Amino acid sequence: MVIDKKNTDPAKKRLVLGCGALVYDLLRLIKQNPALSDKVNLQCLPASWHNTPQLIAPGVEEYLAENSHLYKEIYIAYADCGTGGALDRVLKKYNAKRISGAHCYEFFAGSDVFEQLSEQELGTFYLTDYLVKNFHRIMIKGLGLDKHPELFDIYFENYKKLVYLAQTENEQLQKDAEQYAKDFGFEYEYRLVGTGGLDSVFEEIDLVPLATEEEK
């Protein structure tokens, strides 16, 4: 476990600990608001945990056990993400906050839009910018489909549609996502949703005044 201490500016009192699959979006949001770089230390955990959610809560707890004392506030750039409430139990111990929602697809799209999509087709498989860019590594190789293609029917037996929830407008990513849908035999839908609820992590941080020199 890497401890932040040597790399932590004492003036940065807020930790944003996020999923590695969100790193590009988190960095882009910070870049759009340079003032955040003076307030936040951003750390990300392995994106591969997207396929192994049982590792998320223990991983977050291990990280916070080593580093939480270095920060005044802790924000977790995860939703529940398949942990079945285990992540929330960890966050309660460290007085940390996370993004509301069941998973990144919900907080990217927004709860109302995601609910509509689910109602339209329960058997929907979702992609984000990160998952489109890393489709082979995470979805094909990560699920073992490259060596055992017969697993496809087990994993995707009940899926009929692929929805690409895009954070950025990128023609190549749209073409790639549509091709993946064709390869899987799914209907395809594209939605440009932006970063959605991910923004709330930084909105909350930005609204909390930094401590004065007397308070430090």
C-alpha cells in the first residue's frame, strides 16, 4: 500500500479517492477548475476492480486506514458499485462521503435517465468512455473471453442492448462502441451524458472553505 504522506501538500486537506476507471474524467474536471488543484489530492484505485467489486470495500478500507489521518475531508469517487453496502460501512468508519447511486452508469446518466433506460430494456449492457477505450483489456481479456469465448453465453445470456453513456463527444469512440454492439449481437444506443453526478464530488469540495492559517 502506497502512503500519501511523502507526496501530500499539507495545504491540501481533501482526499478524493476514486475508481481508476474515472481517472480521466476526474483529472479533466480538476483541469477545468484550476482552483481545485490547490485543495485536492486525487488518488485512484485499480480500474480492474470494475469486474471484481468484492475488492472495492477492502481496498478502500486499507487505503483509508493508512492515509485518512492526513486529510480533513474524504470524498470517495465511487457509487456502491456492486459492493452490496459494504463500501458504505467502510465510509461510515472514516466519516467519508461517496457519490450517490448504485454504480457509475447511474451517476453518469442521472437516476431518472438510467431508470428510463432500465425500464425500456432490462437486459442492457452499458459502456462509458473509459470502457470503450479499454474494451479489450477490461471486457474481453478481463472476463476471459479471449481464451474462453464460450463464456460469452454465460455472461451475456440475458442482454439484448448496448448503451454507450458518453462523457465526451468523440466520433471514433462512437464508432468503436457501435462495432462492439454489432460484435455482441446487441441493439445499440448512444447517449452523450457528460460527467453527471461525478461533478458533485468537486462541487462539494469547492463549497467548503479552506482552513485559515490560524485554524491549521
